[in-house]
Amino acid sequence: MFFLPPRKILLSPSSKSSRIIAMGSKNFLLQKSPAAPATYACLQSLHDSSNSSPRTLLFDSYSRKCSRLFAIPKQLQLNYQRANRYSYTPYSAMPIPRPISDVNVETLEKQFVDEKKLMMLKQKLQEIGIDGSSCKPGQYNGLVCPSHRVNIKLKNLFTVTQNGMSLGFVKAGRQMRNAFRFVSLKMAVQQCGPAFALNVGGRALPAFAGVNSTYSAMSKTKIKQPKRTITEESLGLESLCSELLAYFAERMISGETLRRNAVMQKRTGDQIAIAFTYQRNGELVSCKYRDITKKFWQEANTEKVFYGLDDIKEASDVIIVEGEMDKLAMEEAGFKNCVSVPDGAPPKVSAKELPTEEKDTKYQYLWNCKEYTEKASRIILATDGDPPGQALAEELARRLGRERCWRIKWPKKNDTEYFKDANEVLMYMGPDALKEVIENAELYPIKGLFNFRDYFDEIDDYYNQSLGFELGVSTGWRALNELYNVVPGELTIVTGVPNSGKSEWIDALLCNLNHSVGWKFALCSMENQVREHGRKLLEKHIKKPFFDVRYGEHVERMSTEELERGKKWLSDSFSLIRCENDSLPSIRWVLELAKIAVMRHGVSGLVIDPYNELDHQRPPNQTETEYVSQMLTQVKRFAQHHSCHVWFVAHPRQLHNWIGGPPNMYDISGSAHFINKCDNGIVIHRNRDPDAGPMDLVQVCVRKVRNKVIGTIGDAYLSYNRVTGEYGDIDVTGLLSKRKRGP
């Protein structure tokens, strides 16, 4: 940008306007002084027509609102031009004013611009085929890259392009101060290369710091270097010397295998390096070197391909190893359909999504050899057994397709270590052992897809009953032993009409399980206050009433010592899941805390009582049936993954024309999924008819048992002790016969 020096005032004596037109540096114009008030800090583009040859004086404007400082002729029209692939439209809505003939303007070029340097710049641009005279100040200038035919749209004082590079004058910030005397040019790369500064008249023009420009956001495309054409002669390769042949012999690699794979050597001074030649269709395309210290390097600007690529040209089975030595070892075991990756293994599996072919630079050799690998129906990944080798196998499987990949397991070296790679197995165990490793390759694991073979150990433990609870844990009541037993990892839905004793029965069951096998439990009971729930559990555990009041029936109350022992039992055996505010807990929140209880306290059972006390907000487009199905799936997954039995209490809906019998599982309010998705379904029903039997009679109706090993459908009868809240077995033979004779 060209500027007049500070404090240079320009007046128009013949102008009809009394306004002052000021030009100068931005710092000067923004100063609040009588000569240049800040409100007039505006620059415009003026033209000097006083000479025979018109010259353009170049300035910039800070705000279109300042256009009132200039008289705009009515006859001025907007110009739109398109010629010679150049096109532009005005930068702002206001037109550029015509030249003011009577303005007293000093020669700008002589004072502030070295015309010789400017001519040198124009000449340099013309030499590369760019004519900058078409670009006008304050306009958008669209130019076409001669090499790429790409339109580049720039707004600057002066813009040109060549080979995808856009050049333009830019405004300098305050830090430039008096640097305006020199032509300022900034280059930004659009297509063809990095940013740089142009020398004008031998003076370097660096890019400005702190300049706000759209060029900083331009993409920087890495330039692809052309691939070199190499030969054995150009690389100075030669046949292996006797020392290297002996080295390979120690590693069980024969001379015939070395000659077939064109393994050579290269001398660098007094050093000799092994040269592994990479070939495609019999032609040398790359070369990798290994010195005596196991340092590797490759020829630059050569094609990345598999080592031994020609050996898998028509192969349906392909073996991929991690190093050239392992490829040679596989050939000694009889497998020529083997290739090696050229770049080794990554330290770990990438957590990012699989990149596109253009951006997958680390594994570009896979894409370069796609025509070879896509024909293979089975790909055996025989990478190293260390963590980087396993990471490489996973990265290869991600790109090649896990569905056609297989993996191998290296044999044990001793009690604690395994062999690392193919060459190590060949050296210590021989070619037959290496061949057996490949022949015993197994399918590469796919997340969510398994084989029964993966669970044989668990099936053996189940058969031998070594896990402890394969047949379930007894409820503690003889009447239920044939109907219902508790197995870790299952979901039991418990229902019944109100005041039938559902929660009391579950509490009694938990006490029995704790006494018999020592299980611990997490309780999410929203209907009980903590003190009331604690009283009920203590009465069942100590078998004495908590108070000596009406329900105690003259039974001795538990003592203070028994209370203290009972409190310790409560603390050791139960964890409470409760909301500390008025909000309702969601099922996700409950299961997350239950997971913590499993990990921290080792609980084996979870009670959620009841369903209707949970927060059941669901999306507007989701039905209650869909929500219940999704919720129960979450509960079952929790139970299975954490080997924790879950008891879920759900109330039945309002029963019309109820005659006093136990409800059905399909009567549960909300959805039939409660019985469809549970492992076990139980209805608790208390007798309310004196003619039907004792009033303390409780009927346990087992309505669903998914696993026949632990029970079956049927009814059991228990007696309820109202004083202590215990449930006990009774002889129901006479009762059942009475019922048959009754109604």
C-alpha cells in the first residue's frame, strides 16, 4: 500500500465543497488534531489527470461511510469487465470517483516510490507471463492460474497468479511504521508450494506479522515428488559377499532363497549394508538397507510396495509379516506366497477413524498393492508378537477387511515367554514348526462375532460346576427349591397387587441369601424410608421385633447389644442407592451407581423397587412399550456383564372386576415386555379370604423360568410372621385338599 508521509495535507482550492480531504499514514489520520480529526480518517482512490499520460494514485478506504467526503459525479457508472480470463466487480457499493482535475498533487512516485524498483517488479511479473496492469485498486480481481486453470479470487491492491501462487499487496499494521516507502508484497500459496517473499531490486520483502489476511487460511498441499527410476547399477548394488552369506546361514536362510529374492549388498566406504530389493513385475522400484547395527533406511522418492510383491500376484492365500527376514524365513518353511511390510509397526493402534486413501500416508503401500491383495480370499497376519506387532496386525485388518483375515499364535519359548517372529521360530524350532504355526492360524477376531471355541473354558467350568452357582442358590425355603433358585446375572420381575408383601418377601429372600452364601446387595427402594427399611431388615435378621408395641404381640424386643450387632451387619451387607434431592432417579443413574457398588463393595444382587418411582422421560416419538423394552435391555446387560442378580418390582395396572386371585404377569402396568424380557417372573399374593385358608398364607407364583436348570413354573406357599417379617415353610397338603373340596 502506498502512503503519503505523515502530516501531508491535500486541499482542493477549486472544489465547491468546503470539506477537507486528508491523506497520510493511518497513525497520522487517526490522531485527534485540528488538522486531521479522527472522524475524517478516510482514504480514497484518486486519479491525477494533470499530465498527458494518466497516472493512478493508489490508496485504501477504511469505511464506506466516509464516502461523503467526496463529491461523486452523477454520470459515473459501475463498470463490469471480462476479458482475457480476467474478471472483476467493484469492492464496495460506492463507485470509484473520477479524477479531480484541479487537485494540487505532488508527484507520488518521486517522493515515495522508487519507480525503478517498481519497473523491475513489473518486468519480473511479465517474464512469468503475468500482466498486472489489468488489476485495479479496491476491486475483486479474478485470475486464472496458467498451470492449473484454477480461478483464484482475491481482494487487494494488486493481485497476480502464477503456477497456483497468488501475489498481492497487503495493508501493513502499525508495527510497520515507516516501512511504507518500500513496495510491500506478500505471497501465499494456493496450489503449488510454500509461502515465500520476493526480492524486489535485490531487497528481500518478508511477510508481515500480525496482518489480518485471508491468505493465512489457504490450504497447503504437499508437493508430491516424482518417483525415481532406479536400477541395480545406479544404486551400486552387488552380490552378497561370503560374510553376509554366512550371516544369513546362521539365521537358517539359504543362498537359493537369497538369490530368488534378489537380496544384495551395497558398499559405503568401508561399511557393507544388506540391500533388500523391492520389485514390481520384475522391475526394481525401491530398495531398503540394513547395516550391521540393525539400522534401516530406504531409497528416497521411490514407490512404497510390499517386499516380495511379485510372489502374491495370483495367490488366493497371502501371508503378511513384519520384516524382510521373516519373509525369507517363511520361504524356508515352504511359503512363497508371503510379503513383508516396508515400514515396520506402529507403537499402538490409532484411535482415529480410518483415513481416506489419499491421507493414509503411513500405509500407502497397501493402496499401491491393492490390485494384488483384493484377489486374496484369506490373508494371514503373521506380525511380531510384541505390542507394536499386534498393533500393526490390527491396522492391517482394519484396511484389508477383518472378515478375510486370520492370525497366528507364536509358540512358547519357555514358561513365561513366546517366540517373537517367524525367523526366531525357524532358528530355534525349525521349518516344520514354523509351517505348523501357519497351518494352525485362526480367524481374526471381529468385535461382536464369536465362535463356541472361544468359550470352551467357560463351558468346561459350567460342566464341572467349578464356578459355584451353576445350579443356582437356594432361596432358603424348601417349597421353592424345585421352582426357583437364584443365579447370578439374571433378571427377576416381581409383581403383585398392592399390600401383598412383594417388598417384604424380597427382603426376606436377601436375608436368606446373605446368611447362606454371604451375598451383599445394593438397594434402590424409593417407597421405604431408610429407617423403616433398616427396621424391617433387622427384624428378619435378629428374629425379634424392633419395638415392643402392638404388632409385637408380647414378644421380647431386640436388645441394644443386638441392635448394635445388627447395625454392623446392615453396614457390611447392604449399599443404598438414593436421590438426595427431590428429583426422580433414572434407570441409567441407578445402574451406574450399582456398577460402582459391584466394583467397590462386591455386591451380588440389586433391588429396584418399584418401577413407577423411576424417572421415565422418553422422546416424544417413542412409545411406552418401546421405552420399557429398551430399559429392560439395559438392566439385563448390567446383570450379565457384572454377574449381578437384579430383582425389579413392578406394580400391576388397575384391575377391573378383580375377585381376589393373584394377578397375571401380563397385568403389569406399562408393557408386556416385563414378562417377555425377564429371566424369571414371580407373583406374590397374600390370602385375604378366611375361608380359603390362614390369613398369614402367602402364595408365591412362579410364572416364568427361562433356565430349566434352576426351576420351573409352579406355586409355592409360605407363612408370614407379622411380628418379625419372616417367611417360613408350612405343610400345605391338607390345605390344598381342602381347597379342592371347597368351592
